[in-house]
Amino acid sequence: MQFKKYCKQRNRSIQGLRSFKDTLPKNVKRVIYKKGHVYSETINNWKYIVGENLFKFCYPKSFKNSNKFGVSTLLINVKRGHEVDLEYSKKVIMDKLNNFFGYTVVEKIKLASFEDKEIKSIINNEDIHDVSNYEYQKKIDGVKNEKIRKSLIELSKLFKKK
């Protein structure tokens, strides 16, 4: 396979099969090199790393690799009110992450808190609105057709279970 001279990917032509890394664009290579692997593996194994209790109210937001200006940092979003629990288990999380990857991946953990906007209204001892976001709940209440409104509420219950 030969490359054109005006292609930004390569300056010279290559015959035959190419390796997979040569087929990727430069921007994609940069993202994968910077944080793609560590961040995706952290998200996939988050429940194992932090445990069942912390998994319910926190998740990794971003990962910044170490450079000459700073150390590698993992930013974790935490529900408001549970910051203290996560603060006490920072060291355990760092140890588990570093053991999981086999080398020191994370040297620092930062916490960012967020508010849980889950609002439930109870009418006749039943959960009618199980929508996780208050904005969607308002939109569903604005639907005039009763059948559509009930089906949207059922759909939100299914999403909530997952």
C-alpha cells in the first residue's frame, strides 16, 4: 500500500501492510497516549477499585498524566455529604489503583462535589415520578396525554433500575 505525498500522516511511502498505530490519526494517538488507557481502565474497574460502598456515590471525572509541572492526578466527583468518607479512603484508592496497573499511575487524588438532583414526589404511597433529573420530571408533567405520561414514567423507572 502506498501513501500519497500530500498526506499529513507520512512523508514517505510504504509498501505492504501497516501497523495499527500507523493507521490512526495523530490526534487520536495523542489522546490514547495521554489518558485514554488509564482512564478507560479506571472507569471499567471502578467498582472493584473503590468497593461497593463508595461506588454508590462517586465516580472518576478525569485523569491528568504527570508532566514536568505536576504529578498525575485523578479527579473524582462525589455526592455532596459523602466527601469525608472518600477523603478517609484516598490512600486506599491510590494503593488499589497503583496495584491494579502495576506501577504508580496516580500520585494525587482531587475531589469535586456535586449535588444529587433526584427529587421524588410521593402521591398515594406510590413513587409516581422516578425520573432521576428534576428537569425531565417537569417535562413529563407537562405532557397532556395521560397514556404517554404514564409510559414515560415507566421508561424512567426502567432506566433508574439500570
